[in-house]
Amino acid sequence: MMRVIKGAMHRLVARTLALATSSFLLNPSDKEAEPCQEFEGLRVETEEGNQTMKYSNINLKTPFAFSFFLFSSLILSAYSQSESEDHEFNYDEASGRGPSRWGLLKPESKNCSIGRQQSPINIEAVQVRSELGDLQRNYVSAPAVLRNNTEYAAVVWLGNAGSITINGTVYTVDNCHWHSPAEHTLNGIRYPLEIHIVHTSDQNQTAVVAILYRYGSPDPFIDRLFGSLKTLKTKDRPLGPVNPESIKFPGRNYYRYKGSLTTPSCSEGVVWKVFQQVKTVSHSQVDALKHVLPPQNRNNARPTQPLNGRPVLLYDPPTSGN
């Protein structure tokens, strides 16, 4: 709904300025009106998802035209401010809207402050459970888009791209997105990147599969997105069919625990599976994922949260012959 409203606002502002320009600002034949003010070479840019407008060589010849132009500019300024306020949280503590304040920003986000099963966590002491079994995946190709919601860049599937099954519950894949630096830590080590593959069940339960990355060779999945990522703004970029299997899940071993969403509302009851094996990503890929975000969100990792006695299980499959 918010994307529809924003699109309508962009079109309203663009048409208002266009009307002012075509009907009044570029009319040199008004001999009776006294010249008020003239602007040469003014450039204001406009496009869906961008708050600036593009006009050049605008001559404001009449008091009415000048007033109309100022009114249009005020609409644009008010819209820009309201759009920035849509995102009520960020990762910059100095803004007063950083992670330590998330639970105070909205009543529905109170778990961010008072929740007892919050994520991410530092994974250290674990209980080995070989009976957990391999992660059951049943993914297929489906149309997807690359999206920038200002908190992170994400691949969002528009169709049914398959599912995972945990304890008999089927969770359909919804999106994958990145946090840099990584949110989960392993024995206190924080890696430069983490991907979250988010799944939802028919009962509105959430399961997230996470993979950590260290610096090294480029990641093939991010490499496929690299061209679209470098020019990503706020308008979705179609990717065509994407199979979640192309993320390439590393190995079989994973950590499992009960936690929460790592962004507001910080809802709990989330099943987390964090792969033990760490993949590689290049510096340029991490930089690209960061630079599409506003400055206050370029380090979009929530600090680790207290474990509060929760068990962390490690699936370590038995070796052949055992």
C-alpha cells in the first residue's frame, strides 16, 4: 500500500511542476505582467522512486508563475520529509532510531527491548544432535525482483519458489536479503556478510536459513545480481526466474535455535538454521550491497542478543560407516 501511495505522490508532484512549467514558466508573451525573477539552468530531476525533478532553462517571468513554482517545490519538500519518516528505524544510534531504541519507537516493536528470545546471537556452546537431519529443501524457479527497502537489499520471489520442511511444517520461501557485517557471530567472530533466506508457513510461522561469508572469492549468486545491484534505487529490478538453490547452501552442518526477527517488530518464535560452513564473498560485492543503502543503514547488523538459557543445537551428521 505504501508503495502505491508513494507512486501517486511522485506523479502528483511531477504533474504539478510540469503544469507550472508548460503553462506559466515558459510563457514570454505575457507583456502586462512585470518580470518577477528569472532562473536559468535550474535542474530538478524526477523519476519513480526519486524525489528530484528535472527542468532546465526555466524562466520565471510572472509573480504568479514564481509563486506557483514555490508552491510546487513545497509539495516536493513535504513529500521527501514524509517518505524519510516512513522508515521509523535505522542502524545509526546517533539518530535516536538505532537498535537500542527500536523497542521504544512503536508499541508493536516492544519485543526489541523486552523479548527473551531475541536474534541474532553469538553461537558458542552447542549441543550436538545428529537426529535433526539434513535441511529438507524443495525449491523451484520462480519470477523474482531485486528490491531496495533502504534497510537491506533483497531478492523477493513473486511466485511460489518452493519451500523447506522442519518438523513436518512446510515453510514457503519469501525472500533473501543481506546484512553487513554479519549479524550472528561464531565464537565471538563477526564475519563481513550474512544472507537470510526467509520462509513463512501457512500458519504465519517464520523460519530463516542463514549463511555467513568471509572475504575471498566472489560469490556466484551475488555475481549474477551485480549489474542490477550497482544501479539499484527504490524501483524494483526484474530478475526473471530465480531458483533459491542457486544461493548454494554450504555443506550439511547447521546450528538451530529459537529466536526472533532481527528487525522491528522483533517478533519471536522464529526457527533459525545457521550453516556452520562459511562461504566467501569479494570486497566489491559487499561494497555494492552497502552502497545502495542510505548512510545510516550501511552497517545493517543488529548487535547480538542475550541467549537467556536457550539451547543451541548443532546438526552434525554421522560419518559413513557409523
